Amino acid sequence: MQYMLLIYGEDSGWKALTPEQQREMGAAYFAFTDELRASGKMVAGDALQPVATATSVRVRGGETLATDGPFAETKEALGGYYLIDVDTLDEAIGWAAKIPGAAYGTIEVRPIVTDYEAM
Amino acid sequence: MQDAFVRAAERWPRDGVPDNPGAWIVATAKNRAIDRIRREQTLARKTELLARAEALPDEEDAVIPDERLELLFACCHPALALDAHVPLTLSLVGGLTTPEIARAFLVPEATLAQRLVRAKRKIRDAGIPLRVPPEHLLPERLRSVLATIYLVFNAGYGPPVRRELCAEAIRLAALLATLMPDEVEAHGLHALLLLQDARRDARVSPDGELVLLEDQDRALWDEAEIAQGRAALDRSLALPGTGPYQLQAAIASLHAEPESDWEQIALLYARLAELQPSPVIELNLAVAVGKAFGAERGLAIADAIPGLDEYHLLHSARGHFLRELGREDEARQAYERALALAPSEVERRFLRQRLER
């Protein structure tokens, strides 16, 4: 079954790193992504631009309202994701724990809905 | 194992417990037990395990027996809310009804029902596997299963005593030990529960109050259950490794002797304190060392324990040591502090008797 691994961390975290640390972090993500892809379990995965680039959109009374900023102002923000296809939650937790950002922030593991009838 | 303790205690000078006595003693006892049991009883042990597996009761209204172990691990999965582990285990593995569990834990039935539904839905929708975890996950997951079963037992141990919960916990521990015969702590927990349960009738007075171990009427102890507990402890000791439940079972077994052997108990607490450091275990160690090697050494350990100043048993133990050392003023101060902190009437009565002397 498919799981979305949502990577939460401090939005300013990346900027707080030294160039050397940024290189190390980038290399760690490349290595993780390579390992995940090689295992055949990766469906998709991307990093997001910082929260400063976010626009929130709502439609109210037929009118589209676009505002600057994220859905919720929190210290930790969504910074990226992987979508994986594995057999069990244990396996998904195992991959989540290997994401470099798990050592600094939090990875939220969410199963993807497959059976819309059963919801 | 008890032979090894006697031998070691004889060898060690009275004035010094070695830095790491527990590791040495457990290793010694274990090697001897392994030699004996592995060499002579491999076939006998397998035959016995098979017989016990066949003797496991089939819970008619629960689940297919073959799946109970897998279910047990699913019910105690770390992705489930901690407060769901116990009720879920009792419901899915033990076959208890929701009203029964709600009554046992004094939780409103609707709250419990909702907790169970949410947990079962998560097992299904989040893909929590119905299986015995693979090797690399097993130690952590097994700890969670053992802790859940122990919680069920403690909920029943009281006072007030709820027999059916203790019995259910023992059934679950027996199931786990039979289905995972190579897990030292599965047998260790089974042994511990049997040995504790054997004292249930002596532990609580007719008016519902706790009776301290040394004041218990030993005629009320269940000798057959003690024997079962010791058999489970022997099975645990025959396996490699050790663990907190096994060590506590060994201590409980020694307390079930006509005379508690405090030197051995002190050694076991020393090992337990290494495995699972906690101030309360340190205090137990202090009491055992005091009984075995003299009040001065017991007091020295008790005085070095941090963070227990609000715990009445620390002051009660200090009072005991100080009185033995003839430091009567300090002893009275300690007993008075203990009296002010003691949570139950039995304990206050005990402490007042000490102060009247």
C-alpha cells in the first residue's frame, strides 16, 4: 500500500545551516533518494520551496481569495515529501526514519486512500 | 541459579559487593543452567513445550488460536495510542467484552468503545501488520507486549484485587511464553506473574488493606502456583540473555523461600539497577544490602539516591537503618517524615508502631 511521508521541520532550518552543512544535508537527501529509488519502493518525492513562497487559496461565495502565507503559521512547516509503495506500516516507518530530516524535525506517515467505497 | 548465588556470596568478602556483581552471578548461574538443561533436556524440553502448547485453552469467543500471537503484537504496536494497548489486547486476544473491560478499568463504556473502534480502524487503514515483527524490530516490540501484559496484571493486583484480570494476564503471559519459547523475558514475565499471584490471598487483609511481605501469613500462599512460577523461571534461566522481568521473578522466588536470602536478593537488585536504572530499584537495593551486609552499608546507598525525598519508603528505610545503628534521634525524624508522606492507613499504622518504640 502507498504511504505519504510528510517532512516537517523548521522553515528557517536550512538557512541556519553553514554552506558546509547544507552540502552535507543535500548529499544525505540524494543518497536517501537513491536508496529508496533503487529499492523500487519510490513513487514520487520532492522538496518544497520555503513557506515564504506559499499562497493560500479559498473559494467563498464563488469568489477566489488568494492570500500570502501558509495554511497555518507554525514553527514547523511542510518542507517536502516522499510517496512510497510498501507492504506494511512497519516498512513505511523504517523508510521515514531514514529520511535525513527525521533527525531534526518530524516525519508524518499517512496511508493513501485506496478503497473509496470503504471510507 | 540459586546455587550460583550461594557460592558467589560465600566467595565474596563480606565487606565488599563487587562493582558488577549481577553480571557475574547471572552469567555463572546461566552457564551452569545452560550446560545442564541444553545437554540433557533438549528433547524433553521440546516435548514439554509441545504438551504445553496443546494444553493452551482455546478461547472460543476470541480468535483463531493460531493468530493470537500476531494479534498481540498488532495490539501493542507503537503506532497505536498507548492507552489503547491494554483494552485492545484484552478485547482482541483475551476475548473480554467492552463492558467487562470498561468495568475493570473504571472507564465509561462509551469512551472505551470509541478508543477501541479508533484503534481497530487504525490497524486496518494504516496497514499495521498482523505478524510477529522481524528480528530487527522484535526487541522493542516485545518490550511493549510484555509491558502491556504486566499492566493488565497490575490493574488486577490491587487492592482492590480483581482476580479475573490477574488470571487473564497470566493466560496471556503463558500464551506468549509458549508461542515464543526462546524469549527469555516471555518466560521471565510468566514466572513473575505466577509468583506474585501466588501471594494474592496473603497480600490483602480481610478489611481490604495491604499486608507487608514480612507480615504475610505464608500458609495462605499458593504453593502449587509458586512451583509453577519456579518452573517458568527455570525455563527463562536456561535461555541466553537476561532481563528485568526474569530478575524480578528470581527475587520473588527468593522471597517465597521460608527465609529470604538477602545476599542473593541484593545481588539481583544490583543487576536490575544496572539494566533498568531507577531510584525505586536503588531503594530496594539499599534495603536488601542493609539486610544482607549491615545497616551502615544500606544507609550509605539510601542516602545517595537522588529524587526520592517525597517517597515515604525512603524515609521508612532510613529510619530502620538509623535505629539499628543506634542513632535514635535521626531515626525518629526519618519515621516522622515517612509518616507524613505515607499514602495508606496500613503504612501509617506500621510507622506509628515504629515511633512508639
